[in-house]
Amino acid sequence: MVNLMSFVINSFHLCIISRLETLRGTKYRCVLINVALADITNNIRMVIFYSCSEFFLASYIRGAPELRIPISVMMFISNYISFHVFLLASMEKYVAICEPFSYQSSVLVRWLPLNFVIIWLYIFSLSTILSLINALNLIPGISNLGITVFRTAVFAVAPNVVSGTLLIKVYKEMRRMRNRSEISAQDSEKTNAATYLIIIFTLEMIAFLLNSVCIVFTHSTGNPLLCTIWNAFIKAPYTMLNTVIYGWRTQSYRQHVCKLFGCNRRRISIAEG
């Protein structure tokens, strides 16, 4: 139910983002959409997992390859896509804040929507390859823990290190801009977008570290209880935070929500009169 609620809230968030006039034609809108889609992908995976957990686990561990491969693909995509979305978003914010004169001419920025499509296709292809290796045992002699450590280091830790390095540089540059009082109206929009990305990336890293601890505990003890509690009551609520943080920081978003639910001040005053 927690994951289902998170899925509904993120879908609602996605609909509002697509309707906000202030985001039309901006690169920020593309980033927000992909962050929400990454959270929705994780919610779908967890709803399916908890709806049929016994079949899911049995098929993933001991099932036939035709069952293990699609289950593994779904798990890998939901696990890795958010890290690569943050990587591309961090690169765009780095160019916007630290290299403003090359922002409009940058291939990364000009083709940002296409680059996000490429990222999703890349993760899908990568997940398919990893699933084939896992299901068909193409690399004999390697334990599941060894494969898990390898793919976590390459496909989670590496993009997180790059994203974190870029966002630290972005944060330092924003501090210098504030100290010099050189922030124009256009720069203010870019710095607000960068601040939002830094906040949700920091929360993502906290969640990732806690999740790693849960995985190590499960592999060492063989007891999946900690991971189950994590996924149900910590990871799922975390996927709602991007919605809460963006809504809290953006007045036009809150106004649009009020209009959708018919709770603007004028209607309230008419009802009271």
C-alpha cells in the first residue's frame, strides 16, 4: 500500500509538471520528468514484488531462465536508472552554473531529452546483459555476492561519484555567485534548480548507503527481514520526497494543486459567504 500510494503521488506529480506553464520549453522540466519516472519505475517493481513475493523470489533465485531474465531486467532497471538520471542532470547543471557561456551551444544541453532517452535505453540494454549473465550462469565460479558487488560498484557507485563531484563544484560556484551578488533573474532560476537537484541527490545518497547496509546484512545473515522493512517503509516514502520538496519550494506548483482540488481562496470565501 505504501508503494502504491507513492506510485499514485508520483504519477500525479508527473501530470502537474507536464501542465505547468512556467516549465514549458525548459531543460528543468525534462529533468523533473525523468526523476519522477525513475521513482515510478521503482514503485511498480515493489508493488509487483509485494503482491506476489513468494513467486517473485522463487522465480528470481531458482526459476527457469525465461522467468529469471524478465524479473532480473525489471529489478536492475529500477535499481540503476535513478543514478544515471542524476548523472545526466548533474552534468546539465554543471554546464549551466559553471560554464554558462557554453550552455546554449552544448550538445548535452541542446539534445537533453534525447540524451535521457539514450540513458533509459542504455540501462535497459545493460540490465538485459546482466540478467542473461545471472540467469544463464555465463560466468561460472563467481558468487552472487561477487556479482552484486561488481555491478553496484560499476553501475551505482561510479555514476554517484561523478554526480557528487559535479554537484559539489556547482554548489561552490553558487556560493561564489552569492558572495559577489552576481545572480540575475535568469541565474536565480538556474540556481534554484541546482539547489533542488543537490537536495534530492543528497537524500538519494543517504538512501543508497542505508540500502547497501541492508543488502550486506541480508547476504551475511541470510535473513531478508531488514531489506523487507527497508523497501516497504523507508525506500517507498523516500520516492515521494521529490514531490514534497519540489512542491514546498515552488509556489506555482502549489497553486496548480489548489486549482485541481478546487481549494483556492476565492472559492473558499464564496462558500463561507
